[in-house]
Amino acid sequence: KDVLNCQTLFDAALSPSGEKEALNCRESIESLEREFSRPTQILVSPLQRTLQTANLIFPGHNNILVREPLRERMTGLPCDEGQSGN
């Protein structure tokens, strides 16, 4: 658990593993879009990794909305702290 206190995780970017999972998710969602309409809005928290995930899963989507209330619970750990202005 000490790793969660590491300052290098401050608003951490999506990991390579997370990128791979997001791309796999995109494939699954694209197959669902054959039967269901594409989402009209994508809501994400302001953390960097969630923005990166949304952009990988929904590339080119013109309605990705950042919402502070969707932020991960405030644990006080660096990985849950956003950049200033977020």
C-alpha cells in the first residue's frame, strides 16, 4: 500500500495495461453499436487516466463531458488528486 502514497502517481496517467484494456473495451462497445445507438454523451471524472480512457474507447466523440462529482472518492492519496484547474 505504500505505493499509493508515491508522489509520482499524482494524477497518474493511464498505464500501458489500462490502455490495452481500454482498446479491448472499445472493440466490445463497437460490436454493441451494431445493435444499439452510440452514446450521445460520455461523462468522465477530471483525472488524467479517465480522460485518456474515454478518448481511447470513444475516439473522436464530440461530447465527452468532464464532471467533478464523478471523481474517484477523495482518499488523500496522490493517485486520486487531480492537476490544478481540474
